[in-house]
Amino acid sequence: MFKFLAGLFKILVISLITGAGLSALNLSAADILQQLGLTPERVLGLLQRGAEWAIPNIVLGSMIIVPVWLVVYLLRPPRS
């Protein structure tokens, strides 16, 4: 758990430094999206479409993976 939190903290610090650097260069998220030919609404739509595709597939896969994991977990020899 500590490694996860340490990694998350590192990502937050690096993101803060990067954001400050981009802000010093007078760049905003809207400017970068505009240069890529995207709008915030288009990005949101793409994220929604991705979630609509991914969530049912995750649920479908978990219907197989979770029971198999449970059987393997229950049939493992006890640890000493």
C-alpha cells in the first residue's frame, strides 16, 4: 500500500511541476486541444464512448475470471 501511495504522490508532484511549466509558457489545456483539432466536448464524447464500450466488456470478463480465481484460491494448499 505504501508503494502505491508513494507512486501516486510522485505522479501528483510531477503533474504539478509540468502544469506550472506549461502555465509559464502561457499554454492551457484548451490551447493544446485546439492545436490537436479537438474540443472539450469532443474529448468528453470520446471518453463516454470508450466507457460505454469498456464497462460491459469488463463485467463480461469478470464473470469468468472471478469464479476461476475463487476456485483456484480455495483449492490452494494452506500456507505454513
